[in-house]
Amino acid sequence: MAQGKKGILAFARVQSKRHKGSTLDDLVSFFQMLSTLLNAGTPLYNSLKIAGDQSESDKLSKVIKEIANHVAAGETFHQAAAAHPKVFENHWIQMIRTGEVSGQLGILMTRLNENIKKTRELRAKVTGALIYPCILIGVAFASLFVMLYKVVPTFAEFFHDFGNQLPAITVFVINLSHFLQEKGLYILAGLASAVYLFRKFIRTETGARQFQSFLMTLPVVGELVVQSAMEKFASNLALLLKSGTPLLESLKTAQEIFKKNPVYFDAIGQIHGAVSRGSNLVASVEATGLFTSMLTGMVKIGEESGKLSEVLGQVADYYATRVENLVTTGTGMLEPLIVIGMGVMVCGLLASIYIPMFQMAGGPGG
């Protein structure tokens, strides 16, 4: 009996399933464990070794063990982490450095973990809201392709054998089907090439700048881009200031977060330059023309009250909620439009097939 139980328990989920890559969830787990160990008084090297062993990510586990070895050799934690920029973002490294200098590494790792958790939750909510419309669009195009590529040609041959004059909608659908049959592969190849070239273009500084500028002018999408930038700027600047990082250094670090968005990268660089020349933060932010009146107003209140980090934290929460609501509202409006579009498309295809069939059935000899 005991052996039977042992055999069953061999399948118990004691060990989590490991994976090769590194995700944001893996980093959240790492910082959570590291902050817990450090706050419990565990030495840094031991904390890193334990966190590395417990990580479910093979990639992250290897990186953490390398960092631990460098720390054991006398290197600082932030210097060792900086050697892995694809895993640790620049502002995280800045937080680690501040924690080491101030002797509050455990507390700052807790704050950093909370910040990453909020980022992950917001990203998950936005992604979750976009999944259903994307599925609907994918199903719509897949259905259209199958109908035009497989179904319509069969009926086209059937109608051709009868020789009757076909309605305009049927002629249009049959011609579209023939075009897809003849040029379909070229169209797919052209679309794939266009997507590849477009993605390559927007990865360049000029392309990213033009693309971001274009997105910011679009209704709804522009609001989403701007409000997401406000949330990212406020949350990360608040985190850096709370950790004791000086304002100029915090702005420089926050600028690095926007490397993929040259519009705001330049704007924060402009703010940093103005503040370094003696201007106050609110005037510098307002001068860019790229920050909302809500954010500039709260920055003014924060500067005047001496509680800039706390105020920016509240602003970040406000814009996180705004982004979530905007995505939910936008997708809620988009879903019925997609369903209506699918209905019109299917009705059009069915009408192109059934109208001539009804004409044949009702005609002479039908």
C-alpha cells in the first residue's frame, strides 16, 4: 500500500516545469525571492545562489549564477547585472546601484518588484483585451480565403455549365476568386515582404520616430500611445526618486526606458538639459509640448510640496487605469464592428452563390 502511494506521489507537482527562455514573470519571481531573502538578512551572494537555483527559467538561472560568481569575486551586484542588458533593464540596474550605495538593497528590491508587477499586470490586461478582436479578424480573413479559394471556384464551374447570365455580385466574387487563384501566392509573398521591410524600417531611429509620430496623431490610438508614455514616465521616475536617486540622474535613467520611442526619448533629453541648466521640472516638462496638462499640473504640485515622488506615483496609477479603460472601451467598440463586417462579408458571398441558383430554379426548365 505504501509503495502504491509512493508510486502515485511520484507524479506530484513538487517541481515546476522549467523552460529555456526568460519572461517578465520569471523576473518578478526572481526579484520577489531576492527581496525576501535580503530582508530576512541573508547575505547577497547566498541570496543570488538560492534565487538562481529556484528560477524556473534556464536562461535566467544561468545569468543569476554568473552574477553570483562575479559578486563572490568582489564585483558589485549592479556592475555584474549591467553585463546582461538583455535581461536587466537600465533603470533596474540603477535601482540596484542605489540600493547597494544606500545599504537598503532589500527594501529597494521590494519596490522594484512591485513596479515590475504593475507593469506586467497592465501589459496582461491590454493584451487580454486585444486577443478577442484579433481572433475575430483572423477568423474573418481565414473564412474569406477558404471561401474564395476553395468554395467559389466549384460553384463558378457549375454556373458556367448552365451558361445563364450571372448577377453583378456573382461576377465580382468569381473574378475575385480567379484573381486570388492566379495571384494569391504573389499577394502573400508581397504582404510578407512588406511586413518584413516595415518592421525593419521602424527599428531604425528615423523609422521609429516617423511611426511613433504618426501613431500619436491617430484618434484613440494616439491617446493610448500618449497615456501609456505618461504612465511609464511617471511610474519609473517615481520609483527612481523614491530610491533616493537625484533628479538629474533619474531623468537620465528614465530617458533610457524610452529608447524604442525616439519622440519621448528626445523630449526627456530636452527636459534633462533644461533642468541641468537651472530650470525647474514643471517648466521643462511643459516646454516639450508632449506631456499632458494633467501630468504637468501634478508635477507642479509635487515640486511645490516637496513630495514629487509620491505625486508621480499617484499619476502613474491614474494613467494605468486610463490606459486600461481606453483599451477596454476601444476593443468593446471594435468587436461589434468586426462582427458586422464578418456578417456582411458572409452574406455577400452567400448571396453571390444563391441568387443565380434561385434564378436557375425559377427560370424556364427550372
